[in-house]
Amino acid sequence: MVKVVVNNSQYKITIPKELAEAKGWKKSTRLRFIETPDGSIILKEMHKE
């Protein structure tokens, strides 16, 4: 389950710890939100170039 929190006019979500660990995401990992035509949301890791 994902929770939405509003803090200083910014909306934030919490990603389950198990998912973040399985993906190897750290505090500094940058994610991009992509909305598909059907309204689904995709999270994509942004790699440093």
C-alpha cells in the first residue's frame, strides 16, 4: 500500500521498503513518474549520465 502525504505544499508517497530494497533504490535514487494513456502510473529509475 502507498500513502500520500502533503508536506509544505508538496505531495509525497511512501514506497514499500521491500520494493525499494528489491529494486536497489536508495535515498538518493531519482524516480520519474510516467502516466500512461489509461491513467496508470509507471515509476522509472533515472540513471545518472
